[in-house]
Amino acid sequence: PCAAICGGWKTCGSMPAPHAPISRILLVLLVPGQIIFVYTICVLNSDVMPTPLFLLAYTLASFCQVFLLLYLCQILVYWMWSRGSDPDNAAIPYLTAIGDLLGTGFLAVAFIFLSVMSDPTLDHMQTGHFNETMEADIHSAMNTTLSPL
């Protein structure tokens, strides 16, 4: 079973796993991509910089989600091929739904952990400039939308 991600290494046995190197590359690229994403969001939408603990929790949640999705993708695609289904049409809705579920769950666990650890990034986002700006934008959008009525 672990051949989907770490296939080709001696610890995983001799099972051929042609897609395992691609999965490992995706997992390696995930870490810098998520760090760039978090910093971009923080710079553009709020005046708070994430703490190392916030980056670690977010990146770990993201890594776990992608790892499980790559593993399930390998299993699901081979299973669908064995049943005669086209995985391009049938696997994508399942993987998207599972990805949403896993992502929400892992992010919830990460934010609960950050809340328990009293991370300043969360405190600033809850009481800082970010929520005031968002609230003002929502009121402005509602007023302009409902004013003709």
C-alpha cells in the first residue's frame, strides 16, 4: 500500500510504482507553495505576519491532506480501471469531495491547535484590522445592492 507514495525505495518492497516519484515531487513542491500562499494572503488582506507556529500548523495540515489525496487517488484510479470505468470522468468528483472534507477537517484541527497554543496570528485576525475591513466591505456591498429597492 505505501508504494503509491514511496514506491521504488527498498523499504517499500519490490513493487513497481511508476507514479511514486511524481507524488513525491508534488509533496516537496507543496511546502514552498503553501508558505508563499500564506505570506501573500497576509500581505494583501491584513497587516499581520504569520508566526512560525502558524506556518507549521497550516503547512502540516496541507501536507497531510495532499498526502492522503495522492494515496487515495492511486487506489481509486486502479480500482476504477479494474471495474472498466474511466477514471478521468469518475474519480475526479470523488477526489474533489474527499479533498474538501479532508482539507476542512485538517484546517479545523490546525486552528484548534493554534487556538489552544494562543497563537498571536489568530488573535490579530480575530480582533484586528482584517475583520473591520471585511465588515465595512460587506456593509458597503449590501447598501449598494439594496439601495435601488
